[in-house]
Amino acid sequence: MVNIGSLDRTLRFVVGAVLLVAVFVPPLAGWVAPLGAWKYALTAWGAVMIGTAAMRFCPAYTLLGLNTCGMRQP
């Protein structure tokens, strides 16, 4: 089942990649460092966003009844 469209998938991948590497890239690490332990939560959130973009399926969308994919499914 697919419930993530092209634009949503691209945005999830880009934002997920930024969140995932923000801790490791020096210019971005300065912004994330004051968050303390929350930086690990942001990294995990980035990994989840990349995972949902790769699978084209978001469990939260299913619970909320959302579908950004143009295809209609039975």
C-alpha cells in the first residue's frame, strides 16, 4: 500500500537527511548542540522520515486517513 506522493516523498527525504546529518556536520552541529539529548531524538526522527520516504508508506497517514499519493486504492 502506498500513501505518500512524490512531493511528500521528496520533502521527507530532504528534511530527514538534514535532521540525520545535522549532528555530524560542523555548521549545523552548532545549532543542534544546545538541544542536549534532544539532538538524538532529531536524528532518530530524520531516520524515520527517510525510512517512510523509501517505503512510500506512513503509518500515521493510515491512522489519520490521509493520502498524498495521486493513485486511488480500493
